[in-house]
Amino acid sequence: MTPYLKDIQKIYQEAIPWEQFRNCNILITGATGLIGSCLVDILVNHPNSSWKIYAIGRNKERASRLFRKYMHNNDFQFIQADIGKPLSTSIPFHFIIHAASNASPNYFVSIQLR
């Protein structure tokens, strides 16, 4: 088991009220970013999950790589969208975790090099 997966396993032992997510639809924006993808991994792999994860990101190819293990999981759905535009869906979201930002490591590096 990788150190990353070990850390995720430790999170499940924390005093988090996991039961409040039971039978809920959870939307995660910025799902292909560092924080968003970690949250997806935590929630999808939870041993007692009974929720559905909807992950939003702009780059479907990146999502396919990051979430290849989940793409055929009935409790996970990737939605390709730009969070800066209205989302058209009939899915009732019980929780929205906003992890999207305009952060771009490549952009920040290019600024520092000027």
C-alpha cells in the first residue's frame, strides 16, 4: 500500500460524521486538481460509503487518467464542465464541495521566471 493510500485509511479513523453523507449526492468541483482528486479518492474508497460522487472538471482526459478505477463505478460520475458557467443538471446535490480554482502551477512557474 502506498503512503498516500495509508494516509487515506487514517482519515477514515478520524471523528468525521460520515453518516451525514449516507444516501447523498456529493458534488466536488475542481475534481481533477490536487485537493479535489484527494477528496474523490477519500469518498469513493470509504469502506462504508452509501453516497454518490459527482466530480466536475474541465479536462476529461485528465479525469480518465486520475479516476480510471472509478469510471465504471455506479457511485461515481465525472461531469466535464467549466465551473465558471452554469451547470445544467437535474441531479439534486445534498453537498457541494468547492475545490475549483484558477490555480495553474505552470502559470505560476512562468510568472516567477520573468
